Amino acid sequence: MLKPLIILTGPTAAGKTELSISLAKKIGGEIISADSMQVYKYMDIGSAKISREEMEGIPHYLIDEWEPDEEFNVAIFKEYAKKYIQEIYDKDKIPIIVGGTGFYIQAILRDIDFLETKEDRDYRKELQTLAETRGQDYLHSLLKEVDRESFYMIHSNNVKRVIRALEFYKLTGKKISEHNEEQKNRESPYEYFYFVLTDDRENLYHRIDLRVDKMMEQGLLEEVKQLAGKGYHRQMASMQGLGYKELLSFLNHEITLEEAVTLMKRDTRHFAKRQLTWFRREKDVIWLNKKDFDYDNEKILAEIMNRIGDITI
RNA sequence: GGCGUCUUAGCCAAGUGGUAAGGCAUGGGACUGCAACUCCCUGAUCAUCGGUUCAAAUCCGUUAGACGCCU
């Protein structure tokens, strides 16, 4: 008997947070965040993190748990999310995964096996240097000998992925393409409901613009200044978050504040678009276009309840 | 009213006789340990009409619009 797992995701600024609270209250759920930025402490405004008050007493996990200079990634996410899901089941509550990082959702949903391979920092660095000195095509060609499928699948410009494929081979002696193929067909260990909250593109983009302006009014620049003051820099994954990277560029006198804001809006729109591409590809997703529900959360909630039906733990 | 300059895709823009660079935006896609990352694909016949020429976005003239200067 599979246990229920509810996923509430969607592009940024769709309104997931607000809906998640009413849903959690309604079904007796607790929330696990699947958001690669909200895990970090001190990054509140820019990551649109839910506040204590907004949580209305609903327990939240994987929010505000990491330091911005600590490493966090899918494998770590999966490990913790799995642990928290079990804890929630033990309390006879229903876990709700809320957040926009599709990769993370996939990892937990399909229980992807990331193997016990740690990353090999030195080897990565070595490959990076190789790409710079001998060129991306050369690095890419190395892949041809060890993993032909990946060689054809990964574009030579995508250095990051080429490096990972090479690293994976060195660490495991296996082809990452084969590993991916195996993982692709995994059955989910949950009885899941994959909701994607969205809106017409035009409205979504408009909401993004407004939200960026609001973040600036709320003091995002000050937040970034403080993070910079603590020594956090652009090499860290956390500081590559939307809003943070642009304002760091401004603080480094590379662009004007106005340009930074324009870029934030643009990059966020691009991000939302990428998220939609991701969800479109996922199987069994239940799309919830707000427009179809007259932008009424009650109606959306009713539809969710209808889809979920009777669930037991 | 006169003189001059300009007019290339949604925006910016190269090309000045040989068959339309590039950037941005937009749209689509990939993604299995950095994923709010990284990467791929995506468009015009050159304001208008006519002429010169084997060949014109490129030369000549017409009309329209924009800008500047002059009376």
C-alpha cells in the first residue's frame, strides 16, 4: 500500500505558498519545501520565503536550515526530504511538497538513486582547467571514449554537464547515460498527486515584474548588502539565486541599479519559462491554471480535494 | 516654405553593387549531486513606388514619415 504524497509546484510567482497553507490546513498536512534557495538562512526577501506568521502554525521543513556557504544539492535534498516525509507519516499527517525546483521534486518522487558517489572537487577543477586551456570541444571529445551516448546527448558548450559525466565515470566506472536510463523507469514509491499551479503567460510575467519591484521596496538591496558583508560571494550556489546575483553585480559596480532590476525581471521570466518546460515534460501532472478557476483559491482547493479523493496513510 | 540627414525583424544594430552579421526580447526544447544553475534551437528580403544594371538594402529619381538647421 503506497502512502500519499502531495506535490504543489508551478512557476515562480504563481501563488504556491498561499495555496499551500490552506491545503495543509484542510487535509492535515505538513510542508516540505522543494526550493533550492529558501533552504538558506538570511535569504528571505529575494527567495520570497514564507514568514513565520504566514505559516500559520503549519510545520515547514527545509526552509531556513542551511547556511548560505554550506553545500546543498539534489542528493542532500532527497536524503532529508525522505527523512522528513517519514517523520510526517509517523505523526499521521500528510506530507506536501511545495516549491518550484522541478529537479528536486523528481528526485523525491521517483526516488532517484544518486549512488554513494561523493563529488571529486579536484578532478572537477582539473577538467575545468582543461576546458579553458584546450577548449570545450577537447573536453567534450574525452567523453566519446568513455560514454558515447552522453557524448551525443550533451552539447559541447554545456561544460558543466560534460564535467559531471566525466566525473561520474571516474567515480563509478559506469556511464552516466546508462545510470540515467535506469533511473528513468523507476516507479514512484508513493501514491502521488502532482499539482502544477500556473497562469497565462502574460499574467505570470506581469506578476513577476510586480514582485521584483516589491522585493526592492521591501529592502532586498539591504539584504544582499548584509550577505555580502558576511563574506558570501558569487562562487556560492546560494548567491547565484535570482535577485542575489544581479544585486551583487550592482554592488561590485558592474551595472547600475536600474540595470540590475531589469535583469532580475528578465531572468525571473526566463526561469519561469524553464520551469514550465520542465513540468510539461513530467508525466501525470495535474495542471491548475488559475484562470480556469477565476483566480479563486477556494475553487482551486475544491479541485485539488476532488482529485485527491479519500486518502489514508 | 527652403536646405540637409535618416528610415534594415518586436527593440538595438552591421552591411554602401554580387544575392541580409550579431545582440536583446519572444517562442520551443534539454536537464538524474552546483538546477533560481548550465546548455541547445527559433525570425526579415532591407519605408513606398519607379528606374539604371547580368546583378541593388546598397546607385538615381518619386512619395511618405522622423529628426536637424534656415527664413
